Amino acid sequence: MNEQLLFNLVDLAGTFAFAISGATAARRCNLDLFGILAIAFITACGGGIVRDLCIGAVPPAGLSDWRYLLTAVVAALLTVVAYRWVERLTYPVRLFDAMGLGLFAVYGAHKALLFGHNAEVAILLGMVTAIGGGMARDVLLARVSIVLQQEIYALAALAGAALAVLGEYLHWPAVWATWLPILFCFGLRFASLRYHWNLPRFGRERQA
Amino acid sequence: MNEQLLFNLVDLAGTFAFAISGATAARRCNLDLFGILAIAFITACGGGIVRDLCIGAVPPAGLSDWRYLLTAVVAALLTVVAYRWVERLTYPVRLFDAMGLGLFAVYGAHKALLFGHNAEVAILLGMVTAIGGGMARDVLLARVSIVLQQEIYALAALAGAALAVLGEYLHWPAVWATWLPILFCFGLRFASLRYHWNLPRFGRERQA
Amino acid sequence: MNEQLLFNLVDLAGTFAFAISGATAARRCNLDLFGILAIAFITACGGGIVRDLCIGAVPPAGLSDWRYLLTAVVAALLTVVAYRWVERLTYPVRLFDAMGLGLFAVYGAHKALLFGHNAEVAILLGMVTAIGGGMARDVLLARVSIVLQQEIYALAALAGAALAVLGEYLHWPAVWATWLPILFCFGLRFASLRYHWNLPRFGRERQA
């Protein structure tokens, strides 16, 4: 398969998975149709919008590229009209979500480098691209972000973005510099889901 | 009446109504004087600030134009010193709020087009101009945004912004392209308040 | 001591104190290690990032200068591995926090003026630099911001930023224009802590 086409497909599949997670959460909070659409869109595109604002890419691609909006709207409408079917999709949605996480992190890091920013900016904003939408979703639903609590999620995005920046600095061939970090982030995220890896917590020591 | 003057008056009346809604909500949450002022200002100007960041209009007009700050401060102080009076203002405040909704949506869409962005950006950011402040208010007060739950509000802003962009593309005369979308948004919002129109919800199916 | 060095030391001490407050709050909410790091960083750098976006300073210094990231990470790790020790630091942390508040407000106002913006923008964004990180921390932890409720905090930042802008317009000597507003903000904040000064609230009148 053409490589650019594959990249675009993974990008839209990730957008779709992120939007499903947003729409499902909004539906559970009893938001109306518009709220579900809005949360789905923000979950899918919020991270990229913050990244674009921080690197000076105006207007943000999430607002100007109709494919993202359309993908998010389709995902949200599916969640509304075919909820039982979407519920059965849990496994593929998690798969797409992990793929989207890797791809968003790597794409975000590359875009920041492309705009001439340094490695720290690229790594941080790669991670923000991947997890920012999920954090915005939880902020709008008035709850502490799952992103900051659950299995290894943000850390996988950080690792993917860091590996992408490393590959760029070491002049890896483009295919490697793109897909190796994506697969690494995807693998780390998926393994943490499967084997219930969690980062340590410290809150309980208070009661001790 | 001079048309530009009318536009400015509606703009400031909308700012005033938005600030009143912010100050009232902040007061109910028992914030102190400064918190009330801050929430009033953010409710009135937050949407426009996000729009300006996304279209590259730096610094945001909400921060650099003293009339918005002054209007928000006056509205907040009135809510503090004359609460009973403000409570009796519910009806005019709702009227101004609906007018502000339409005007902010249309003005936001026009400004995005003026900065050379496409129709999707203009429609989305027109809506953000109108509802962003209310969403920021609810995020800061740690509650799920009313904007995403109540009668037709965000949808009216979206319709107003879309109509404004359509008018621009069809080269309607300036007066029509400005006021027709404002009145359409205002009418839709006001009718939904009066007749309790709501968008469908789907959260309850969970219990079924 | 060299004056620039003193400025940098106070800047990093303030970043450290802000990060401690973020990490402590995140730990109490039972976030995992990554969540604690993220909240610490956002509390320390979030205000400056918003300021830089609003004045067009891309990329934001908080994302591109490794010293801020390092300081926040060290503060967060200390909060994790030496919590008892950090708890005993309450007093110095409050001291640093008040110093950071003044320095961030003054530095933010100066930077906005340097980028050619007007007095209103400089005063508002000076305050945002100082209190924005704390507000972001509370939003991410899904609670009404302490910044908008507790003793004189945001108001002290506002006063510091306003005094800095005044000094700039009156062409005070650089040392005065920098340190007088910092000390004024610090003193106001510290006195309000010591003597429990609070701004008036009005929420209770509802029950009356």
C-alpha cells in the first residue's frame, strides 16, 4: 500500500477512535445531541489545536481541514444511532485509540520540528497532540482526567514523541523515523492495557 | 440610528448580558469579589479571546479594548451591589444574552473570514466566539457546561455563523449579511427558550 | 549579588514553589506519577504559556526553556519521594510562592510591553502569568479554583502587574521598576496570609 495513504488512513482511524471515546463519555453524562458532537470533535482535534497554537500554525488544522470534522461527526452520530453496535466495538476502538495515540504523538513532534522549534518543544507538543483532546474532554465533563490516572497512556505518547525526535536528529530514513515510534507507542500502550501496567500512586500514604 | 453605532451598542449589550450571567453564577458558587469579576470578564470575553488566538489576531481584542473590560466590571459590580435588582432583570438579561449570542457568532465568523480563513474555520470560530465564554465559565466553576445541555443555544450560534458565511459568499449587501444572521440566531434562541425546544438526549437508554 | 542572577534565582524559586503546590495537590487527588509530573509542570508554567500565546511569543518559553521543565520535574519528584520533608517545607514554600507570584506578575507585564502591547494587555497578562498556572491546576483537578476564593492572591498579582506598568510609563530606573512591584505584590500577599485578609463574598445573602 502507498505509504502516505496508510499514514492518512491511520490518522483518520485515530481521529475516529478518539471521537468515539468522546461521544461515548458525553452520552453517559446525558449531554444533548449537540454536546455529544462538540465533545467528540474536541476529543479528536483538541490536542492538535493546542499544538498548532503553540507552534504558530494558524489556523489550527483541526479547524480548517473538513476531514477531521466529518470523521468526528460521523463517529458521534454512530455513537448516538448505533450505541449497542459501538459498545461491541470496544476492542477495535481501543486498538484504533492506541494507534491514534502513537500517530498523533509522532505527527505532532514532527510538525513542531518542521516549524523550527527545539527538541523539548517537539516532545512536549507531540505528547500534547496525543493526550490534549482527552484531557479537554474530561475538563469539559468536569472530572479529573483519566489520562492522568489510568494505565500507561500519556507516558506512551511521551515515549513515542521522544523516539520520533531522536530519529529525526539521528537522520533515520523517513519510513523508520515515522513508523518505529508509532509502533513503539502503540505497543507500550497496548501491553499496558493487556497486562494492567500502572504507574505508581502515592495518595494513599496520607492515611498511613 | 447610525448602523455602526447600533452594532456597537448590541455588542456591548451582549457583553453586559454575558458578564451578568458569569457574575451571577460566580456569586452563587460563593466566590469572592475578585472571583466574581474574573468569571464575569471571562464569560464575556473568553470566546472572542480563543477566536483571536486561533485566527492569529494578537493580542486578542478582549484583552486590549478597555470597553469590554469596563462593561464586564460594571456588570459584575452591579451583580454584587444590586443583586435583587439584577434578579429582576432576568427577562432583559435573557434578551440581551440572545442578542449577544447572535452578534458574537456573526462578528466572529466575519472576523475569521477577514483574516483570510476558510468557511469551516469561520463557522466554527463564529460559534466559539458566542459560546466559548459560557463554556469557560462552567469549566472554571467545575461543572458540566450548561451550553452543552440546555435548550438550543450552541446550535443557534452555529446557525447564525453559518448564515453569515453564506451571506458573505453570496455577496449579500453588508447590512443584510450582518443583521439577517443575527436576527435568525436571536429568533431561534428565543423561540427555543419560549417553547422549551431541546435537542434529543440519549443517556437514559443506559438504564433501559 | 549580580542583579540578573538574583532575578533568575527568584524566577526558578517561584517555579519550584508553584510546582510543589501542583504536585502536592495532584498527589492528594491520587493521580499517578505521570499525573503528578504533568500537574506540577502545568501549575508552574501554565500561566506563562497562556501569556506567550496571547502576545504572540511562539513557542511559549515554558515549553522551550529546559530549566523550567527541569525545575518542575525536580519539585514533583521531591514531592513524591520526600513527602514528609516537603510537608515540613510549608512555610518556605509559601514564601517562595508569594515571591514567585510577584515576580511572575511583573515579568509577565514587562514581556507584554516589550512585545508592543498596551497597558491593559500588560496588566491583565501579568496577572495571568502569576495566577494562570494555579487556575489550570484546579481546572484539571475538577474543582473551583482556590485562586478565586482564598485570601488576596489574584488581587496581589494584579497590583504588582499594574505597578510594574506604571513604573515603565513613568520611566523609573530599571531596578526600581522591577523590584518595587515584586516586593509590593509579595508584601500584600504575605500580609493577607498572615492577617487572614479576605475579599468580601456575597453568596450567603441567598439564604438570608
